[in-house]
Amino acid sequence: MKTPRVLIQTADFDLSAEVRALHDSDHGVGAVTSFVGTVRDRHGAVAAGQTPPVQRMELEHYPGMTEASIEAMIDEAFSRFDIRAARVIHRVGPLEPGDQIVLVAVASAHRGESFQACEFLMDYLKTQAPFWKKEYTPDGAHWVDARVSDDQALARWGIAAGNAATGAA
């Protein structure tokens, strides 16, 4: 049975098992690069006058559409980079500070292609995948807006996103 390239799930994931599966499925793999995103509470940011700490987070998605969107991202990574496999796992539902949110893992014959494809997929995922994130802080709950920095990261790859408000009227 072929392992799916995209999983959207409430359960946590095991980084070691996922990397091993990518490596063990193809002995031409010389590198596996992974990125794991976690919920951070930004506790130190409060002292600096920034946003309040996150007590918990909730992620929502549109089933079917989200998976198809991420599959298209992976197809694009295959067309841009010499990679042998990719895997994206994204969690949804309630999450606490310290919980893993997302895994992007890419296998290739050489590390350079693997690093680039992993970074490309993460940049693409941050701006193009249909997820909605709500943060709960001592000040209340709020939906998280897209950030200009995420759009700029995607622009490095020649893709214009325009998801974030720039402040211009």
C-alpha cells in the first residue's frame, strides 16, 4: 500500500517514523530534510510590548479541498526540484503550546534539492493552503491574519500571493 503524500489529522505525528518511511521506501535517497512547526506561546513577546501569549490554538480546514491544494503544492515541488518523495502532515483541531502542528519532509538524492524543496513547500503551505487559525490569548480569541512576510517568502519562488493586508487603502 502506498503511503499518502498528504495527511490532515488531529493526532500527533512521529518525525522519526515519517523520515524513516521516506528513506526506507527508496534506497536512492541520500537526504531527507524535514521541517516541524510547533505552537509557541510567544511568552517573551509580551515583555517587548508585542502580542499576548497563546494559551491554545485551533486550526480548521476544508476537507478534500485542503488535501487537493497541498497535493498540487507537492506536484509543483516535483516540477521545480529533483526530489524523490515528499510528505506533508498538518494537524487540525485544538492545539496547546509545544504541540506539533505541521511536518514537511522531502527526500532526494542530494541534500541541496531536499533543503530547497522543503523550504519551498513550507513557504507555499503558509500562504496557499486553506487553513484557518484561531488563537486564544488572555485578551480573548482572534483569527490569525496572513502576514506580509509569508507572502514575501513565497515571492522568492516567483509566486505572488497577496494574502496579507499591506496597510494601504
